[in-house]
Amino acid sequence: MRDYYEILGADRNTSDAELKKKFRKLAMQYHPDKNPGDKEAEAKFREVGQAYDVLKDPQKKAAYDQYGHAAFEGNSAGPGGPGGAGGFSDIFEDLFGDFMGGGGGQRQSQRGSDLRYNIDLDFSEAYSGLKRDIKINTYVMCGACNGTGGEEGAQPVTCGTCNGSGKVRSSQGFFMVERACPTCGGNGQIISKPCRVCVGEGRVQREKTISVNIPAGVDDGTRIRVSGEGEAGPNGTANGDLYLFVQLKPHALFNRDGSDLLIEAKVPMTLAALGGSVDVPTPAGGKVRVTIPAGTQSGHRFRLKGKGMPVVNRSNKGDLYVDVYTEIPVSLNKKQREILEELQSMENSSNQPESEDFIKKVKKAGR
């Protein structure tokens, strides 16, 4: 049996994309429609399909790289044509498929793969939500055959390997293993006249534009599922899903805790002592005035109810917390220093109760 890499004109370092390109070229070259009645071309078409089926699958490829064709010996069903090759991955899938979501021997490829897309948002976009068009390179339904995989309305026929059951049995040592038919992939039918565009797969790779809705209030790491916008399934089977992962850019002022926001407001020592007000921004883009009572201590927290981030898919919002910190004057001029020294000389325990209490505790601890 010829080396699979040799059949496809590739080597172990060939990328998946290049491998697929080589397969498509050879499949078109030896396609039965282009070579009617040519048994040699038909055999090469099956050979190319068998080689690609192994090398496109990471598990099968790893087994082949280590053991060669011996990795797939002992399979009584045999590789029945394009897309047909048994192996270690099939054995494990059949033995443990129900536990891993395989579902009765049907190959999980009978549904398009899910896709992941990282979407970057700034703070204002996360607050208000938005609708955005994104572009993804993925599998879409083949327009030439409308996803059937058949050329010009060709209908599927019953698979001769499994007689339409979609399953075959093979002996693996002491076990009798039932698995998806390698010829039809578990469908029970095969395409008698494959589509020239998609080579019978029912889907092609294209750039796809998808309009997605991002709800207000999403946070960094939020996962959004867009049903049915993943890869198109082979031969008209169901699409996978698209998962959006939100990557939120940090804000210069706001720190986030779920739907609540925190902001630090630095105020002059005199404002905290005498009282006044300070304007702080809100996530909606405006400002709100916070009243600072006389004698407000550094680190005091004010709560502004309902001024935080929207709660995803709900009508309410979190809260905005303002932590006030007093700033000690620096670079004093002569007059300012004189005023502070005069204030210091007039201080008593009622002006600074916490400082006085600390001094008393220190003296007591030193006895």
C-alpha cells in the first residue's frame, strides 16, 4: 500500500490548509465524472480520499505517523472509498462515544463545528450595547448543490458497505466493536455523483459576514452564543454555533465589580473639612454632583443607587460607588504655611477625635 503522504504529494510538515488544497486538486483530477469508465482513475480517486481522511484527522494522523498502515489493520470493514479509513480514534469513539457525547456511533462531524470569535469593546459600547457586523472565514453551504453534495440533482444511494444501516462491526482483540460506517460516515447513503464545486461535501470555505447583537452591560470574558452561525454541516446537516468572547478595554476612571462601578474622587483637604460638593462622571456619559458633608474623612464611600452598569438582559442597573480621598497640600507658600500653623495651634481633641484616640492607645501600649 502506498504511503499516504506520497499519494497526496505532501510530507509531515505540510499545513492543514495546503493538505486540503492538494486533496481537492487530485480529487478533481481523478473525479469519475471527468474520467467516465476509467477504472484506474476511479481507483486513484478512492486512494486520494482514503489518504486525506487519515491525514486530515489529528488522531488518525498521529497514529499513522507512528505506526504507518499497521495502525489501521484489523478493520474488517476496510476503507471503502473516499472518506473511509478506520483506526484508533474510531475505536475509542465507539467504545466511549456515549460518555463523550458521541451518541450511538454517529460521527460528530455530522454537524458543523462551533466557532469562537473574540470581540473587542470599549467601555461605552459595553454600557449601551451595540449591533456589529463581523467577518469570519468558515464553511458555508455549497450554492452549486444547495448543500446536498450531489451534482445536478443527483440523489444519494444506499451505501453498499453497511447496506444502509450506517454502522459496521469489526473485531478488535476480545472486543466486537460497532462504529460508524467508514464509507458513508454513518449516514447509510453515499453520493453517487459528487458535486464538482464541493467534491461531495455539501459545503465550501468562504468569508461570511454575520450581524451580531451585543447586549448592554456585558463584562470582560462574557460569552455570547449565536445559534446556528457556526460552520455549515456536511451534506446539509445542521450548522454549529458561534461563540463571541467579549474582551473589554479598561476605563481610565471606573473600576468594575459586576454591575457596580467604583471611582476614586480626590478632593482638597479644605473641601473635606469645610464641606462642599464634587462632580463625578457617570457611565452614561454625563456627570452627577456629590455633596461632601463637612468633616468627611478620607476613604469615605458614597453610594449612588442605579448609576452603575446595566444588568445584562434586565431593566435595572448596578450602583456607582464614590470613594473620597483628601489630598494633603504640597509646595506651601509662606502665607499658607502660617495659616496652617495657626490652625494647628488651635486644634483640640474634639476636632480630631480619631487621632487623639490613636495617641491614647499608643501611650497605653507603651506602659
